[in-house]
Amino acid sequence: MLISLKAGGTGLNLTAADHVFILDPWWNPATEDQAADRTHRIGQERPVFVYRIVAADTVEDKILKLQEKKRAMAEAALGSGQKALSITREDLIELLE
């Protein structure tokens, strides 16, 4: 079954799936995580493999770089106090834009 990330966010659980191919990354990494997690529900009996397929130098590639930056910033903000000090004023302004 092929389905968009946003269409898959409506409560669909895919316990028979054993492969997840993410071809349309979303700016919010939690959306992708939730899509992959839908295959790891109660009743799943097989290992699940998640693949992210993105061509270089595309909008999707830029989205993945944005996701990496957001994950790092969230880890810094929620992690130890020393990491929180690495967040700059520009980082905070960028989050609000």
C-alpha cells in the first residue's frame, strides 16, 4: 500500500506491513516517526524496515537537513543544561519564523 504521510496521519494502523518507504519527508520529523510507528502496533509479528528515499539537492533534501537541525535543537533544549547553552539567539528567532 502506498500512502502519503499526511493521509496516513488519520489513525490507520498497518500491522501487516513489513516495509515502510518514506518518499515525501515532512518538515516535522515527528510526523515521519509517527508514520513509521504505525507499523509497530500491537499485532505486528514481523520486523519492520523503514527506508527514507530522497534525491540529492532537492526540496526534500533540504527538508531532511531542516529536520536534522530541529532534532539537534530539541535535544539541546531538552537535554543537559550545557547543551541548552549552545542555542543561539538566531536559532530561537528561526524557530519563530
